[in-house]
Amino acid sequence: MSNSAQVIRPPNNLRQKVGGGFGINADAIAKAEEALRAMSAQFSQWLSDEVAKLDKAQADIREKGYTPETAEALYFRAHDLKGLGTTYEYPLVTRIAGSLCRMLDDPASRMTAPIVILDAHIDAIRAVVRDEIKTDDHPTGRVLAESLEASVADHRKG
């Protein structure tokens, strides 16, 4: 008995659709990096603006109480900083804001977050920006981030 099989190889049009380097254009990347370098002089101001928004979220919690609305506003501010910290040359801000996000990620348990831990994260972000502690290579920055992350982990355990 003979097994005759026919192998059909469909054409691979992906390269044509997205370009020779799978959509990655080295010139475009170089231009984007150059544009980012040109904007880097503004990073400090933009980061300060983001910290001011975080401060406002903290002030709203103190003024209006810790409600689902004020908690969500704080979460969004932390989430923004988590995404922007490294871009603005402050990976430590990304790390601390990420820890704060872990505390607030789940809307169902968000309201159980201890205000003291939330405030500690906000104060830490403010301090590292003020003192220009950009990475966790700095011993104070590393200890600060680790202690905040441990507080969040302990809280989440219950």
C-alpha cells in the first residue's frame, strides 16, 4: 500500500506585509531614539508634573476620604508613573510605583489597602525624585523599594 501525500506550502506573505525586518525599520528606530534624546531635557519637568498629580491624589484621599473613586484615582496616577518612570530615566520610580500598583490592582480588594502603606509609597516616590535617586543601585533606593515591596507582599498574604 502506498502512502501518497501531497505537501502544500502556502506562500509566506508576512515579509511583504510588514516589511523586510518584520516591521522594524532601523532608521525609524534611530529617529525615535534621537527624538527621545532631544526631549530628555524636559523629563525632569514632566516627572515633576506626574508627581504633582500623585500628590493631588493623596490630598484628595485626605480631604474626601479613602473611597472607591479616590482609590481609583491614586491607582491611575501610580500606573502612569509605573509606565513613565523608566522613560524619564527613573527606573526606581517605576519599581516603587509598580509596588503601589500591586497594592491597588484588584478593585475588589483595593479598599483594604492600609493608608500608611499607600502614603509610604507616595512619600518614597516624592523623595527619590527630589533627591535624584534614579536606580536601585543606590543603597537607600534599594532598601526603600525592598521594604515597600515587602509591606505589599505581607498585606496581600493577609
